[in-house]
Amino acid sequence: MAYIFKKRYRINVAAALAAALMQPFTPAHAADNLVALKQKALAGDYQAQRNLAFGYSDQFSNQKKNPVLACAWRMVILTTEQADDTDMSNYNTYCGKLPPGLLSIAQIKAELLLKRIDTPQQ
């Protein structure tokens, strides 16, 4: 019975992956995903915040690279209960590259973001 369950599970995962890959990827679709990601991040979703920071650091999908916003989100992430050593490492890596003037701007942006963020989701 376990083998049948595992086999079905693998088939279901493969089918879901195939369906996801068949969805059209257009700039509009990517923009919708970015809007949804920002909404989740502002709703306190830790993983969405990390994904958003990554996108601003390394230009992911339709997201434009923005080192100041990447750093600001990394500062926000460090205020969460879920923050771990990798988040501190990311902060040191990405915020450490900013000149003092841009780091100050990132701090201001982080403070503004923290005022907009809802209570974190569990």
C-alpha cells in the first residue's frame, strides 16, 4: 500500500509541476506575481519578504535590481522572529556593499516599511 501511495504521490507532484510549467509566462504574469509578492511581504509573510529582498539583490523575474530596497527588506527581515543566521549573513553581504549614504536611505526605507507591515503571519 505504501508503494502505491508513493507512486501516486510522485505522479501527482509530476502532474502539478507539468501544469505549473505550462502556464504562460508573460511580463504581465510576472508583474502580477511581483504585486502579489509585495502584498504578502507587507502582510508580514517572512518568506515573501526574503523572496522580495532576493529579487531586489539579484534581479529575479520581472523585478528590477535595487540594492537599497534589498537592504531595507533585509533590515525588516531581521526584526522578525523567524530571522536566522542566513538572514544576518545576507544583511552583512548585501547591506555591507552599500556606501554610507545609501545605507542611511535603506534604514529610512526599512523604518517606513515596518510602519506599513501588518502583524506577521504564523
